Amino acid sequence: MNDVSSWSKINIIREKDRPTIKDYIHLIFDMYYEFHGDRYFGDDLAITGGIAKLDGMPVTIISNVKGKNIEENKQSNFGMAHPEGYRKALRLAKQAEKFKRPIICFIDTPGAFCGVEAEQRGQGEAIARNIMSFFNLKTPIISVVLGEGGSGGALALGVCDRLAMLENTVYSVISPRGCATILWKDSSKEKKAADIMKITAEDLISFKIADDIIKESSGGAHKDPEETAYNLKEYLNKTISELLEKDIETLLINRYNKFRKIGEFFEDKSSL
């Protein structure tokens, strides 16, 4: 859709005025009633979730939360969820299944929080349980990458029937800085890593991991949030209508096969 380099896209999604889920909720949905807590430990403000109406249709929203200043980011832990955030997400997803509401997940995180307290409360198990459970939810699921989708923290909200990415977003197993640190022991080489990792929306489409690219306003979503929100809303309405036309068993089979195909390979046995 565009020829902007991976590094340039990363700089676009790092713009301090780039819209977050808090902007899009009010631009896209008629109402939003937020739910809190995981019913095990507490409420993680790095994940927001609740019931909304999309042109009058009830849907469940689950999203990473980022801030636009240091105070907002401290409150939401810079978009890095603890295990209770993922457990809250799963609780709301199961509620959506019970009441037959489509689920819309918005992904915008550098990854799950990797602190000692998160590990003590079962971070890996919480992410794994989300991945496993989302495969079997008997309701349509759409996931949209709003900024960065990093590692298992993103994949916990990324098991879906349709994965879309805003055109300047990235989706990767590790951040470019983390990749540079591992490969070259030098985090300052993150630009080099970004350009070789194949993490843009166009790359993910070519790998058949992402399904659709949603156009942003010229220069990035922060230039005209309303235009980007309009494109997002159009996509959500169209895609939900398409998914609701399919029977649940077909959705579940397609969802399973969609992820089983990731990482396909072949063996050259000619030299054996």
C-alpha cells in the first residue's frame, strides 16, 4: 500500500500524538461500557474491555492501552499487560461468546510485562490460556493492530478470524531493539534490525499472517484521527457482516487452519 521503510513506520507509530484506543472508542462506537477486573487478582489498566455498540450492534471490545504522556503511560504500564490483564480479556471474551457478541481486539503493545511479579502470577500461563481459549470461542473475532504488536503480549489478543493492520503498523516476535541486542549485542542497531525483520503490514500480508491493511490518513493516523477512524469503522462493519454470515463450525475450522499454516516449510530431499 505504501513504500515507507520499516524504520520510518516505527517512527510514525511512536509519534506522541498517535491515536490510541481511547481516541478510537469515541470516534467509532456509539457507546462504551467498560468492565474491570479478572476476578482473581485485580484490574490491569494496560488492558481495557467492555461492551460497545457499532452502528447499533452490540460488540465486545478488548484492547491494549497506551498513553500519550508519561503519566498516562505509567498508569497503563506503557501498554505492557500483567497476567490479570490477559485474564480480564479472557473473562470478557467468554462473556461475549455466551451472549453471542462479536469480539473486536485492538493490539498496541511492545509485549507483555516481563517483571518478576508478572512471572510470579503466571504470565506465561495466562497468555497461553488466552491463545488456546480464543481458538474455541464460538463467536466471530476480529483483531486490529493499531501501532505495534509485540511478541506473545500481542498474540494473546491476536487469535482471530480476521487480522487487520493499520498501514503504518508493525507486528513481530520481538522488538527491533531486542533483536539488535540479541544478534549484535548492540541496541543502537535497531534501525538495521527493523529493516531486515519483515514486520510491516505489507510483509505480514505476504506471509499470509495478516489478512487486510486499513488505510491511515496521509502521513500517519495522528495527522487526521477522524479519517483513520472512519476507515477503521468501515472495515469493522464490513468484516463483521461477512463473518456473521458463516456458521460457527466453519469459523472455528477456518480459524484453526489460519494459524496452522503460519510458518509453512518444505524439505528439499533431492540431495538425500
